[in-house]
Amino acid sequence: MSNPSLLILPGDGIGPEVMAQVMRIIDWYGAKRGLKFDVSEDLVGGCAYDKHGTPLHDDTMAKAQEVDAVLLGAVGGPKYDKLDFSVKPERGLLRLRKEMDLYANLRPAQCFDALADFSSLKKDVVAGLDIMIVRELTSGVYFGEPRGIFKEGNERVGINTQRYTESEIARVARSAFELARKRNNKVCSMEKANVMESGILWRDVVTEVHEAEYKDVELSHMYADAGAMQLTRWPKQFDVIVTDNLFGDLLSDLAAMLTGSLGMLPSASLGAPMENGRPKALYEPVHGSAPDIAGQGKANPIACVLSFAMALRYSFDKGAEAERLESAVNAVLAKGIRTADLLNAEGVTPVSTSQMGDAILAEL
Amino acid sequence: MSNPSLLILPGDGIGPEVMAQVMRIIDWYGAKRGLKFDVSEDLVGGCAYDKHGTPLHDDTMAKAQEVDAVLLGAVGGPKYDKLDFSVKPERGLLRLRKEMDLYANLRPAQCFDALADFSSLKKDVVAGLDIMIVRELTSGVYFGEPRGIFKEGNERVGINTQRYTESEIARVARSAFELARKRNNKVCSMEKANVMESGILWRDVVTEVHEAEYKDVELSHMYADAGAMQLTRWPKQFDVIVTDNLFGDLLSDLAAMLTGSLGMLPSASLGAPMENGRPKALYEPVHGSAPDIAGQGKANPIACVLSFAMALRYSFDKGAEAERLESAVNAVLAKGIRTADLLNAEGVTPVSTSQMGDAILAEL
Ligand SMILES: CC(C)[C@H](C(=O)O)[C@@H](O)C(=O)O
Ligand SMILES: CC(C)[C@H](C(=O)O)[C@@H](O)C(=O)O
């Protein structure tokens, strides 16, 4: 049997720096745990545009469809701000999500004990926080047609379309209910059914799937604005949250920031099972390309490292190996080893990106 | 000269309770400050549906168009959850906003000194916080066509349309820049120009208005997801935030919750000037109808009281009288007088809605 395959797309900004540490960890798993991967590397985002004039070359897209899992760093940067919409770095990422049909974006928002003090929220509000946001990732206003900027009389008009089909809602709802069963058995679904018909359909379909298949899971509904409030007020009331692409974008970033550990948070984007039974999958940190600190060796590689841990768990069914890696990260944090983003006190010297990699490898 | 006219729409849930205290304050201004208003009262939301089968009767709509300002309590409640979309309580409110063309929704998020401890955020993050969110209120996905739930093959599809014209964006941008000039001269505009063309137009038009008319104001742009994060991390970086209807809904609720004082926050929704020079205007608390505590005399009337203060300022050019009322509220809080929502310690007895009204009147 051949080794499972990984496509590495470091991307822009701090992407290559943090991914370099993950590569070391992948090598460690091959050498020390007999978990060998066939690794290939390619371009996405601004760097792909620089080379090919497109943020995702067709060959890269084809490779992504063939491998067992894609690991992505980050895309974007001010250099590309003036580019036409159709070739912006983000379009590369969005194309991967859409063409691989990665409909379930899993974004855990977890507060690491050693970092609870670092949140802007009070310690008792966030200590021990562990919620999972399941964001729909292939539809909604991100992809709906018609879209564009049109001329009407002598005015420009900007148009986007929020569009959800019943089956698109049902499949991501199932992902959320399945996850809840392995956690605390609670799902909260968020939309704006009070002002949007697409939100009414969302609420109805989630309710129908629940009634028919997941009556053992506790289901509640909340308007997305109330959701933003409740996440801020008392986030521990939630277990799994399921929501659409746009609300999920804002709410998962909000939830990530609650933990105070943005540089710590991984994500998995999963699609339907392939022939070998593994889901189509892309793993990436929640943080962006952080152009302001790129190339300085300051970036925190942990979110990207933990994204690889998610790959071990969700793509390769190696839950115990994922936990090994997560424990190593926790142990490093417990020792007070910190990159610059995790320091709020003056006078403490941060470690560099690669020193953080060293520390995790030493723990492993 | 006749007295300025006010239309009072107490609405549902705690709406009537909190509005009753405002009526007492309106009377006080008439008796003690020579500020007499012609006050009429009518129905909106679920109570209007109960009586007329519509959440806003045409006669009420016509009255709202004629008066100098509308004061609204809150709409909605579980009793109306199963109603058809077209007659839900919220439609009454949305119709008022749309037909009065109240395009600029001003939502101050202010942290009251006496309440800084009450936030879920750390005291240094929120103490002294004073930001103003200007939310576009008459367009975007709230009103765009086509919209609805349609049948496609044997599937239902939910559709809404985000739609902004150049002039809709320009006028609300102007409102934000004007406000900034009276504050700390900074505007941050939020959209998702990286994934939505309507966001690109938003960013372009805000930039054009800035270049042409408000170069003295400092302008920045942020993606709305990053905005949610930054509001959570360090909200004091902002002065005025301008954003669209849907992002504004989430972000202003988030900002309100940061202050820990949701029951304290008023809002103003302003349109174009009428013949008498006053803007079309509706004032309402940011909080909802809170059906769980309705009718129990527990609700905090302060948000509604401060909405009337905003009316004094923005509709009647009585800034000093508005400050008088705001100072009275501050003085009451400084004395430790609290409704139940403002208590986090056990063993302290909260005051009732009307006792809070008494206290504010005593201060005045
Ligand atoms: C980079 C951008 C296109 C993307 C999104 O909006 O989905 C990002 O914010 C995210 O959440 O992964
Ligand atoms: C009640 C509802 C229609 C409304 C909205 O979504 O605008 C509310 O959330 C608000 O923010 O005023």
C-alpha cells in the first residue's frame, strides 16, 4: 500500500514560515512513528499569481483533487490589494473550497489553560472554553449568482446573492449533529430567519434533519446577531454551532478571538468521502497571512501545527497521534515558551517561529 | 407655533413597560422645562397583528410619516414565531425603517463607568469605551429582490439579494463622516470586499466620498470578520464604524454586548430632512422585547430613556437637555441603583422598572 499523500500549499505572508515547522513535524512522524506521507508542494494565492497570473493554477487544482489531504498556510497581502477581484489571492482559496466541495468547515474555539489570561475577556468567562463552529463553506453569498457591479442609469450597483438549497443545508447540519454526538450533544443553529427567507429555509431544514435523524441531540436556534452577543457574553453555553458561510466567517473569527489565542487555532474543511473512504479535506490555520510580521521569524506556527493534528484525526483516523501532537503543544505552553503574539507582559523574550518548532519537536 | 409631535409605539414584550417610564420623563420635560410635545400612541409588531392582522397598520404608517419623531419600544415574541414571514412583528419595524427611508442607524456603544465591571471583558479593555456604529438601515440583504423560498426540481431553495447603489452608500458614509467630525475624527468602514462585489463598491464609494468631501477625517477599511475580531480584542481603537445593514446588525450587537450594558444602549435611525428641517427619525433601544421577563416589572428602562435623550439631541436640537437626562441616568447608576439585569452579585436587591423611573425623575 502506498503512503497517504499530502499537498502542501504554504501560500503568502507568514504561510511559508509556519508551514516550514509543520514539515519538520511531518518528517518526525515519518521517522519516529512510521507514519510516512508522500508530500508535494505547490503555490496558492499571491505567490501563484506572481508566477502564473492566477491565484490557483489548474495543475494545482488537479493535484488537490487527487491527494488525501491539502495543508494550506495563508493567502493574501497588501501587494495584491489592487488586483482585479477575479485574480485576488483569496480566489485561489475559494476555488479550492468550491471545487473540492468542502462544505463543512470545522473551527474549534478552544481556550488553552496556559493562555486564558491572554484573552480580552475575563478569565472565568473563557477558561476551559471548548466550542466547535461548523461553518458551511461552499455556498451562500460567497458563491451565489448573479453577482457583480453593474451600471443602472448613471449609478453603479453592487449585487451579491445569498442562495442555499435544501441539500446544501442538510449535509452541513448532519456534520454538526455527528460532531455533537462525539462532544456534548448540543447544536445551536444560527441565521437571520426574522429577516431573510434563506434563513427560514435554513432553520426549517436543520429542524427536519434533527427530527428525522438526530432526535438524541439537543437542538436550539438563535438569530445570528443574538449569537454574536451570546458568544461575547457567555460562550460556554455553546457546544457545536452550525451556521452559513458568511455568518460563519464573522462568528468563527469572533469565537477565535474570545480565546485570546488566534495564533493557536486550526481548522478543517471537509467534503464527501473519496473512493478510499477518506473525506476530501483541506486544513488551514484560522489566522491570516499577517503581512506586517511576515519574513521576520516571529509568527506563531502552532495554529498550522494543530491543523496538521486535525488532518491526523479527520483524514487519517489517527486520533491518538493527533492527541500526541496536541499534548506536545500543551506541554510547550505550560513551560511558558511563547512566540511574540502570546506575550502581554513586557520584559519576557519571545521565541522565534523555528524555536517554537524546536520546542514542539523536543516535546514529541 | 405648535408643539413638536411624537408618535409612541411601545410594541411588544417589555416595550410597554419601559416606554411607560419614558412617558413620565416626557411629561416632566413639559412641566418643568417648558418642552411640550404632542404625543400620540399606536401599535406596532405582534400587538398590531393581534388587533389588525398586520404588524403595522397603514394609518400608523401614515402617522409616522407626519410626526417629528417616532419612539419605539420593542417588537416580537415567541407567540408570533409561527406566523407567516410577511406578517411577523419584525416586518412592522422594517416597514417603518424602509418607508421613512431611515438610512443612518446610529448605535453608540458606550461603557458606563459604574458598570465597567459588568462586562464579560476585562475592565481595562472596556472602561471608557465610546464608539459609534453607523449602520445602513434601508437597503442591502434586508430589502433586496429577488427573495423567497422557491422550488427547483424537487428541492427548496432559499434566496436573498444583497444590493447597494452608489448613492445609498454615499449618503450613509456622509452621516458617518459628519459624526466623526464631532467626535474623534476617525471612521473605519467594514465590508467583505475580498469576497463580495457589493463590498468592493462599498469600499470604493466610501473612499470617493472621503476624497471629495472629508479629507480631514481619518479613514480606514477593515474586512467585517477582522472587524468582529478587533472589536473583541481592543474596541477602543475605533471611533466611528460605518457598515452595511447585515454586518451592522451583528457588529452593533457585538459592540453593545462588549459594554456589558445592553439594557442601557439607545439607537437613533435618521433619514433625510423634512420640510421643517428636522430629519425623519425613529428612536429605539438596542435590546429586544425580552419575552422571558415581560410583564414582571423587571426590565431596565434606561435604554429607552436614553433613546429619548437621543431624540432631544438629533430631532429637537436640545443637546443640553439631552445631557441633563444622560447625567441624571449616570447619577442614578453612581448611587448603585440597579435593575436586575445590571446585577452580578448575589444578595443585592434590584429595583423595578418603575422604581428606576422614579430614581431618574428624582435626579432630574
Ligand atoms: C480569506 C477569506 C476569503 C476567508 C473567508 O472569508 O472565508 C477568511 O476570512 C476565512 O475565514 O477563511
Ligand atoms: C428585530 C430585527 C428585525 C432587527 C434587525 O435585524 O435589524 C434587530 O435585530 C435590530 O438590530 O434592530
